[in-house]
Amino acid sequence: MVCGSEDAGTPANENRRLAGLVPGARYEEILGMRHFPNVEAPDAFNQIMMGWLEAQRRVR
């Protein structure tokens, strides 16, 4: 789960809880971003996603 630290609509504590309910999930936060970190900080978002994809490839 990738979230912005300043997202008032989906607060970090709720996102951490949701990530904890999904087997194999993890919580990642991009500081200073709001609800659309993929648009606000695409480089940071893509780095997180590529790391997650690489980890999934190693698991299989």
C-alpha cells in the first residue's frame, strides 16, 4: 500500500491497518504527499512499485 503522509481522506494509521490485513502486503509512505502520490511524486512512487515487483519475482 503506497500512501501520501498528508492524505487526510485516508489517514496513515488506517492504511497501515488495511495493509496488515492483506497477506504479503506492506505499507509505504511518501512524505509530504496527499491522496495521489503516484501523480504528485511519480519517481518515488515508481521506485516503491518497482521494488515491490522485484520482491514478488523473487518469491515465485
